[in-house]
Amino acid sequence: MEGEEGPMRVVVIGMNYKTAPLALRERLALSDSRIRDLLSKKVPEPGPQPAERVLLSTCNRVEVYMALPENVNPWSVFTRHVHSLDTLADVDLAAHTYTYEKGDTARHLFRVASGLDSMILGESQILGQVAHAYQLAQEVGSVGPYLSRLFQMAVHVGKRARSETDISRAHVSVGSAAVHLARAHVPDLTQARVLVLGAGQMGRLVARYLHALGVRDIRLVNRTFARAQVLAQEVAGRAFPWEALDRLLGEVDVVFVTTGAAEPVLTRDQVARARTNARHARLLVVDIGVPRNVAADVNTLAHVEVFHIDALQDIVAEGVDVRRRAVPQVERIIENAVAEYVRWLDARAVAPTISALYRRAEDLRQRVLHRTLRRYADRPIDPEVVDEVTRILVEKLLQIPARNLQAMARNGGVQGYDGVLRELFELEVRSND
């Protein structure tokens, strides 16, 4: 981490699903190793460097958080990071980005960590991603007190939002609603034999929800067998080739159909044949596809119950209402945390001045002390006593202005005083104060 040069600005510049199209965000997708590489290097420009950096990269956002001196241009830092990828030199970044500073930076990150800025309101995955971004920055040493405090508070705020409100408790995605519906119709879904047909985005979500729920027997089928294998490893399931579908239909208790095909991939005759010798007659089928992936007449089979995506809409709508009602509670948690962080920033901003004030006083004390002891060298004066008396005198003298300056900073009333002190006492503020 580069040395600080006076008070730091805390800034974020980024783009997300609201400001940039998917095609652009895909070009900015960064692996952990690439993030480490970017953060471990100096920004490729002459002059002062940002003191601290954290890079948050997910499928829905890319953001660079910075603590930097007043003489460092945050936009230059951001663009240098992005253009170093050699993929966006032709893109007008300003048209797709947003910038926040100080309290607005904290507010934005706290909203992100709480799920208020997510495509799916209140989703939980982003909290882990925020914590992981901070961890990567710690590993390469690109964070210091400003961003450490910010990200630690963000993780705390995100946890509070989820534990103290309903922002993440209801089902608001089709995938989670599908699993919720299955739980309502299967006595113990964790013990059921479950087949997920399709390993695309929706299939992955369903499989992950099942795994998180503790379902022990998850089977995956996909036309591209390799994709099913990758997902199976992630959810401790088993992958099967497409040709095994008919056999599996005769063995399982629940089927989630998520292929996104343009026409049904399960027909009445196919399911009827598969279930002829099924040891467990009842079969629950949840069809998430639009258009439907399961033929409408499959539902006419005895002991087969089919739910299409329309059946999930009420669950999703109810969940969205629950989460929306929790937003004001989360925002109160966020605003309290923002105020706390801004107070901390303001108090920290005057710390170099206070250090310089004490250093200036100590320098004067030492000079007067040495001159006095030399003058009275032939008299019975105890140097240690004089040293202690003058040191205590200086500390007592400076204690009140230092305490008041810190208090004014915490309460937002320090405007101008910091600079006045530096001028009055000709203070030299060091980069490591």
C-alpha cells in the first residue's frame, strides 16, 4: 500500500446492471488472479498513487473503491485499471459509470452489501462477494485503514440487514420459488430423489437452492454432459447424459425442468412409459420454462402432478412484497452506519494536524529545555524533573484544543479549523501521521 499524503478522499467509480449492458459487463469480468494482479501493481501513470484500492467484480457490477490524496484523480485511476484489460479502449466509460465520494461511497457500498442495489432485491450472494473482494485486497496489501473500516462496516451492515429484517427471507426468484413449491408438496424434500433437467442459469440456481437446503440426492441431466458434470461437482450431485433421461424419470420423486427449449422436452407418452415400473408412483414436476418445457397433457397422468411457471408467480409476488416492506428498516440501518463512518472519516482527517501540533510543541519544548539546562549547568537543577514538568505542561496545554478539534470533526463542525491551526502554528503534516 502506498504511503498516505495528508487527508484521504474515499471514492468509488463503477458500473452495474443499471448503467451498462450485459455485453459490456461481460468484457469486464475478472478472475481472482486478475484482480490480484491489478491490485498488486501501481496504477500505470506518473505522479502520486492511490493509497488504497478494492476491486469488486461480479456478473452485475464492476467497481473500484479508492482512498486517495486530493492530488490524485480518481477517474484516471479507474480508467487506467479498466483500460489495462485491453478490451475497453474503444468504450465511452463515462456514459456507463457512476461516482460517489465520502458518505455517498459508504451509502452505496452498504446498499450493495445489504442487497438493496441488486437485480433481485435482498439477494444474499452479494454479501459474500463484498467480503471476498476485501479479502483479495488484503492478500495483496492494497487496503489500509480507510477501506478496511469501510468494508468491515459494510459486511456488518449486510449481516444486520439480513438478521434484523425480512429483506432476504422471502422467495423472489423463480428458482427459489420452484424449490419452495416442491417443499410444500413433498413431505421431506431433503430425502427425495430429485432430477434437475438443464444446467443453464436457471438449472444452476435450482440446483444450488436444493444443495443449500440439504437435499442429498441431486441428479443432473443436460444435453451438454460436461456442463452437467461441472454443476454436479458444485452441488455434490450426480451428472447423467441426456440418453439416461427416460430411466431417471422412472426413479425420481421430483423433476425440475429448466432447459429453456422452444418446445416440450417431456411428453405424456414419455413420462407414462418411464413411470410404468416406478417403485414410487407419485411424481412432482415443476416446469420453469417459457414456453413450457413439459407438455400440458402430462398433468393428466395418474400420480403425476405438474406445476408450470404461472404457479410460481404468486410465490414470487408475495416474496417481493415482503422484501419491499423491509426496505425502510434496512435503509435506517444503512443511514446510521453512514453517519458513523463519516464521523470516523472527519475525526481521522484532523489527526495529522493534531499530531503535527504535538510534534511542533515537543520540538519547541526540547529546544527551550536544552537552552535552559545549558544556562544553569552550574546550578543544582535535576534535568529529569525539568523534563517531566515541561512535558506535562505541554500535554496539558494541548489537551483541550486537541480534544475539541476531534469533537468538532466527529460532529461535522470542523470546517476551517484544521487549516487555521496549520497556518497559526506553521505545522508540517507528514504522510505517516
